[in-house]
Amino acid sequence: MTEKSDNQDAEDTDVEECLLTVCCRSGKLGAAAYTLQTGEIQILEEIVDRPPEHQIFLSLFRQMDPIKIIVDGKSQNTLISTAKNVVFNEKDNQDVKCKLVFLSSKDYNFEACKRRILTLSLPNEPVNCSDEERTTFLRTIVDFSQNQTVHALGAMLRYLDFNWSNLCMDLHSKPLFMGIKRISLCDIVTMDEDTYHGLQIFSTLSHPSNFKKGVQGSNKEGLCLSQLFSKCSSKVGHRRMRVLLRHPTKDLASLKRRQDVIEYFMKPQSDTVMRNICSSLRYIKNVNMALYMNRIIDFDLSKSEGKFTVRAGVDADLDMKKQTMASLHNLMSETAKIEMDRLPSFIEECTMLYMPHLGYLLGVKAWAEHLTMEQKELPNMRFMFQNNDYIHYKSKGCEELDVMIGDTYPEIVAHETRIMMRLTSIILENLHSLAALIDKCAELDCLISISKVCKELNFVRPILTREKIIQIEQGKHPLYLTTCDNFVPNDAVSSQEAGFVKILTGPNSSGKSVYMKQIGLIVYLAHIGSFVPAESATIGIVSNIFTRIQSTECIASHMSAFLIDLKQMAIALQESTTNSLVLVDEFGKGTSETDGLSLLAACLNTLLFRGQNCPHVFLSTHFLNIKEFIVDTPIIKFLSFEHIIQDGEPVFLFHVIEGRCESSFAHQVACSSGIEERVVKRAEEVFQALKVHQ
């Protein structure tokens, strides 16, 4: 019973541990990943990864979620610094206990790596292929002109060869390679971790108990897009959802295919089909070689008996033979007693034994020394051979056992051998196809989960285009829809006619940050293939989404909130292209008003000077005189949030209108937030004094 429970726990856990090897030289990134439980290798198509941020490496790390990152000591110093930061940064490493491993540069030697790859033997290679044919087959999977990928894959194979016993805690096994899968990040819409958290796509909450805080798996998902879409039926679906959310894509064909699937499952007539599929998806698990082999092979008995041994319950006929074999001991003892009564009185003891090919024999202890052949003859017994002090005979009881039971032991061995051969054959022949099928099931699970949310919250299918345009009618924030019944929708337009830069002004707490986040989330949702919360939307494909929204200080990063703001703005200025989306929320508030205004104006002018190549920019600020310090261009528009004054206090309508706001109403907001009236009055006196002395 305990054994069964342990197996069930192992199945329910279904943990996958991944090793990631990276190599970055001359600005090009290559990588290889190996999953310990499934034996699958994934190789990254070589891609440009610009230092010092290495956004591609960070995106790959978030998708793979590895337990170890293996790097070459001669990789770019900026990549090593980035890897150290992502591994040792406490904020980023609460869920993943990842280790950083450095290999010698000789392990990354190109020719040595190439030889290791060419010696790989995969289950899906042609049957009975020669070495030359295997080489040709591997060249169809691995592009040997991509040097960094070859370096990474070869180093991964060497690391596995030398460290396998430590990784799997088994001295007698070897790493299994069930297939090679090529992955590409060329289509990814790059977003840094601050953007993922600023838009609340992911939000991790630590366990409230100090004993469990920081323990792997103890953190929970807060209110975020990931939690909203957490409706998958299978564990492989849940894992795939995280990869899907981490990989917004520019591939228009893939996005439209996903939209078609989501649209189908949102139809009322598809409810029955969806329920049937979901009930079946619950049983989908990943291809875990060790798990399936453990179900069939009894490794403990195999080791003690020195032969392949099948677990009970796998084959009914085999179990029957083993039960017969187990009851044979008592039967042989009873037969030996009966034979003892038939033997002459001078024989004091006998025993019954089984020998392959000879069957059951009666062993009689020699009753005297130096017996002749004639003396060894016994009535109703056929002499077989003598071994030391025992003389073996074939008696009537032995012949009855031969007829009744037969060669049970050899039959058991032969039966288990057939099972082993069939197991090996089935696994190797179908593993590649099975893994591909499970991958498709996981993707389907994700799309069904998204369709459930889209149907529940009345999302609409956006029009995707290559044109440079973002047009949203009556857009809403997807997370506010789950917590607020009277959310006020707003339009958003960014195009050549409407202008690519929008500067938002408005009172404190009027809704500027929520408005920008909802634009970012709608654009993001369109790039994972989801429907969006709006009456209609036309979304042009973007290459990057940059934000300056969240400034969470972290002890490990050794940066203040203002320094984090500057870093986020620097990335947006350096990496943004004409098809990027840039969201900036109150940049410059972390320093003096003069310094903050000058920095904001300089950064904004840098983008405006690009003219028609300026990215989509939505910027909120309380620097109400910003217009005086930026260039006058038709691509810029000013927006504000509507409000009315009632009893001397502002009432926010949360509605976007054209124009600029003349006041932030900070004192009124402070008063309504609970600050004492005398404190607010003193603040007004100081404010008036400052205005007089300007």
C-alpha cells in the first residue's frame, strides 16, 4: 500500500528539472536545454542578444526555468554578470533555486563539441542506419553553421556525461536522449521583468510564514494575468501557459491560428466538445521515461536477482506464473514428505529441487561412502547424477510435478524478456510522436483556458495587422473587470494621423496609470493570441514593450528607486524601434522638480526627433509645463482625465479627453485621503509662498 501511495505522489508531482547551457560570443547567443525527466534536448537557434541587458537570454531563462545555468568562462562578461544577477537576485529567485556552473573553455572547443553531437543516437533516427546516415540525419536537426549553438549543445553533452550520477543519483545509468527540438526566439516580443511585473502579468506573493518564506513552491500567485488564465485542466497545460505568457510573438500566422481556436471554443455550441476535451486533458502527463519504466520494472528485485524483473500487475499471465512459482515451495515440501515414505528405511533425509531443462528432482543424501552405481539404484527411481553428498533421482512425484507445473521458472524469464523487448520497442518507436502530441495537447489546454476567460469577460477578437497602428475602442483593464463592476472604458489611438506620442496629464488618482496599463495589457494580450477587453481593437504588431511603471527597490540590486527609473528609461531609449510600445508613468518624480523635468523633456525629445520612426509612446506626468520644453510636432497629442469640482473637491470621472490639465489637485486629494485639514492648509500656504517667490 505504501509503495502505491509513493508512486501516486510521484505521478502527481510530475516535476520537470531542466539544465540550460548558454554560449554568447560576438553578440550572438546559442543555448541548449536538457530535461532530466523526459530526456528531451532543446536547442536555441542562434540569435543576436545585445549587451549589456541581454533581453533574449533573460527571456530564455524565464521560459526554461532551469535548475542550473551552465556557462563558458569566455562568454561575454556582460552575459556572466546578467546570469549572476538573475540567479543571485533574491527578488527574482524566490521560486527557482537555480545554480550557476562555470565550465572550462576547453569544454566548449568547437571540434570537440561537434564530435560529441555526431555521436548522438536518437530513437527517431532511421532504423539500422550507418554512421554516415546518422550524421546526415543529425545535420537535418542541428545547424552546424551556428557556432554558438554547437558550442552550447556540445558542452551540455559533456557536462551530462561527467555529472550524470550526481544529477540522477544512480551510478549505473547513463543519460537518455529521446529527441532534439529546435526552438526560436526570433519572433518574440521582448519585454523585461519590470514590464511583466509592472503590467501585473505575473505577481508572486511570498508565504506569510517565516518558516516557509523562500522555500521552493511556497510562493503563491497574486492578482495578475497569469492567475486569471490559470484554468488549465492538465499540469502540462499549466506549465505551457507560463511559457506562452513569457513568449508573446510577432508571428501573425500563429496568432491568427490561436484566435481561430479561441473563437471556436467561445461559441455556445462548442460547450459540450470543450467539456469532453477538458475531462480528457486532465489525464495528460508529460513523457517521463523514468516514471513509465518504474511502473513496469521492479528495480530492487532486478538488482537482487540479477535479472530483469517485471512488477506485479503489469501482465496477468506473468502474475499467475509467479503465483504458481511462489506456491511451489510448499508443494515441493509436501511431495518430498510423500517420497520419503516410499524410500528405503536406511535413507534418513531427502529434498525436492528444480533445475532448468531437467525439471524437478529428488535429492537424497548419500547413506554411505563410495557407493557403486548398482548400490545407487533405488526402486521406482531413475538415477540422474550425484553432486557432493546428494544423489539426484527422477521419481514419480517429480514426473507429476513436471506434468502439472512444467518449466515455470524459464517461462517466467522468457515472459519478462518479451515484456522488456516490447517495452523498449514501443517507447523508442513512439516517444518522439508522443512527446509532440503531448505538446499539442498542452497548447490546446492553454487556448481553451484563455477562451474560458474571454467568454466570461466578453472579450472581443482584435484585428491584427503589420501596419503601425494601435486603435482601441472602449478598452478596459482586464484585471479591474474581475474586481470592479462599474469600470469606465476609454479609447486609445496611436497612428500616423492621430499621433504616435500621447502625454497624459490629470489630477492625482484620476486613472492615468490604470489607463496606460490597460493599453499595455491589451496590446500584450493580442500578441499571445488572446481576445481583448474592448468593443473593438486594431493592433499593429510590435517588436518590444517597454515600461517605466514599477520601481521596486531591492537590496540585492544596490539601486535606489530613481536609479531603477533611469535604467528602465535608458533601455527604452536604446532598444526601442519604430514598432515598439513605450509606457512611461511619472518619470522624474524621484528627484528635484527641475532635474526631473529636464530629464523627462530630454528623453522625450530624443524619441520625438525620430519623426515618423518614433515608437508608440504613452506618457503620464505631473510636470504640467512639459510642453514648453519639448519640440512642437504633429505626432504629439495631449490628453487629460475629465473631472468636475463639487463642494470644492474634485470628482474624477475616469474619462480621457483631449487637452491638458491645469492642476494636479494634490491638496484636495490629500485631504480626502485622511491627512488632517490643518496640515493641508499649511501646505497651501507654503505653495502660495513658493509661487510668489518664483
